[in-house]
Amino acid sequence: MFKCSYIYLFLLIFCFNINAQNGSNPHDHKYGGLHHWEIPSKDPDRIILTFNGDPSTKRAVTWRTDLSVEKSEAQIAVAGINSSFANEASSYIASTEKFDLGLYKSNKSLIVNYHSVVFENLKPNTLYAYRVGSTENWSEWIQFKTANTDYSPTKFVYFGDAQNDILNHWSRVIRMAYQTAPNASFVIHAGDLVNTAHKDSEWAQWFKAGGFIHSQWTAIPVVGNHEFNRMDGYGGVKPRRLSIQWRPQFNLPIEQTLDSKLHETVYTVEYQDILIVVLNSTGHLEEQTKYIKEKLKNNNAKWKIVTCHHSVFSPAEGRDFEYARKIWKPLFDKYGVDLVLNGHDHTYARGHIPIKSSNIGQSANIKTLYITSVSGPKQYDLDKEKIKNYESDGYNAVKFGEQTQFFQVISIENDKLIYSAYTTLGTLYDKAIITKDFSTGKKTISNQ
């Protein structure tokens, strides 16, 4: 009798161990179908830097963990030549927000914690190392450099839509961009970072594709139309709303003068005498028109850049952002905007205002350089006849591209803004140099 009991107990323990090894733990079902890099844990993931405050003295960082990490922190120190710099690190207690992925029907019903810190009182023009996490679960030390307080040379990267099949086909674009400009000060993502606004598997791909680059290059995310979706899906009846992940995962400035619906999607960054105005081209355009005027009129930055998702001069078939051409463009003309960076049309186009000369290599007087680009695999056809019709708006089309994934590197030094577009192979596709007289505002462009 006793022998049978021991055998039964042995078999019970053996079966339990086998089930545990086969993933039959009753708690594991909530992760079913997820890749290991989608599953939250105690280790920080999806670490990303953003601007929120003066770039010379502040930097924001956000990361994610599972729900067990209720208290998290970030540490930062001036980077050193060996590991002893860590002894001088300052600690910041993170703000923690519980976030339910299951708010969107296509996500797993997981609750995660997003943690966020704004580093303050940093030294300008200084290389820092930081890490995030908790006592037993730290990230690696990651480096970034603060902005200078004065006008100084800088370089940044710009991407059009990543959007589709992100991990398979966008990862090599951002990684080639990093190889090309590893010391870029920041990166502009010009909307449609993902295809389905609330779908966490797509955000997981976006973060995995960039990997450590997101935690090292400071991001300026721009909201696109695909960052909006109904909570009950494309065929649903609920109103479209901003991606439920947008605000938890990006720590961005809040413009208190604007409607709360525009918060953290419309903001400005002032980096070393460069003004960057970020707009939400999906709606509330009239309110943003007033904002544009105020920001451009009351700022004497040496360079003024505007970015929004929808292309002011749409080069693709069936696209037309007439409001921006008729209402925003005159403000860009009047207040000296140098560069406008767009996405949305899944093609490539470079042109400028006003028409003076289209001869390659010949300098011409201009007001604003307009760029439309795409970094992901989704591609559209150009509508060259429509582009020609933009001549009535003073637009001179210079360079086009189709069926090609691009990234752009923009360098600013002294009186020059150097614009370079590269294919995902790292090949230079297009280049233009704006030379500016800061005393008069007069600009010439040289097409390379």
C-alpha cells in the first residue's frame, strides 16, 4: 500500500515537472503567441530618449517593465574613460504609470508599467551616461550628449513613414542610418511610425528594429494618420483616437495654450539656435495655424524647421494637403522657414519655393526647401502632372524617387544647411546645400 502511494506521488511530481517545462504553467497563457522580445519583464525594455525642456540642460527618458516593478529609477553621470564615472551618478525616481494593453481588442490583456524621468540641471555640450531600472534589474549604461548653449555644428537624421513590416524591412534602414551618422544629435520620425495605432505587436517591432539606437539618439516623434485608429478596429463605430501607447512611451512637451487633444503631438524644440516646430496634420488645423504664427513670428533662430506628417506638396497619386498649401505655406514664406520635412506619400520628392532655377549645380535664391520621403517598404507612384501644377504655388520640383526606401542626414554648420538623402544601401541619392546670410535672411540653394 505504501509502495503504491510513493509511486503515485512520484508520478504526480514527474508529470508536474514535465508540464512546467512544456510551458503549461497556468500563468503562461497570457503570453501565448508573443515573441520573447514582446513580453514585459523586470528588465527595462523600449528605452527611448526624447526632448522635454532645454536640450542643453534636460533630457527625458521612458522605458517599460512588467507590473512587478512598482518603483523604478534612472541614474546619470558625466561619462568617463573607465567605469568609475558610475560612482558619481545622480539618481532620479521615476514616475510610473500602469498601462493596460488590453484596452485594444487585438492586444493581449497585459498590464505593464511605463516609467519616465526628466534629467535636469545637466551641463551643456557634455557627454553623459545613464541607465534605467531598479536595484537588481538595470539596463546597460547608455551615452548621449547635451546641446551647446550657442550656435554650433550639428547633425540629425530624418525618416519618412516606417509603418509596415517594420522589423523585417525598416530595421536595416535605421541601422544603415546609424552607420552613416552615428553621432547624430537627434532624429525626426515624420509620422506613421506604425500601421495600426494601438497594436502593440507593431510598436514592439518598431522598438526592436531600432534597438539601442532609440535609447541613444534623442527622438522627435511626429504623429501621423496611422497613429490614430478606432478602439474597435478599422471597421468599428467608435471615434478614432490617438495611439494608446503614444503618451505613455514618449515623454514630450505639453503646449498648455493648445486644446488637450493636441497635447504631446504639437510642440517645439529649440536646439542650438535651430527652431523645430512639430505639427499634427491629422486635425485641428486652424488652431495650429495660430500656433505656427506665434512660434515663427516670435523666434529669431538662425534656422527654422517645420515637420508634419502630411506632405505640403503631395507628390503621390490621389493625395492633396490643400489647407497646408493655401494657409500654412504663406506663413512659412513670411516668417522664413528654411526646411519642411514630411512623409505620408510613400514616395520621394525634393522641391523649393520660389521658382528661380532648376539647373543642377546652379545656385538659386529660395525661401523654403520641401522634402517628402519614405523609409518603410510601402511604396506609391508619383503623380508628375500634379507636381507640375504646383508651379502656380511657386514650387520648383527638383528630384523625385519611387520604389525606394530612404533616410536623410541633415548637417548644419556655420551658414550652411547640408541636406543628404540616402537609400537603404547607404548610397547617396540626392544632395542640396542651403547657404544663408543671417543678417538679411537671404538664402541660395546649390543642387549637388
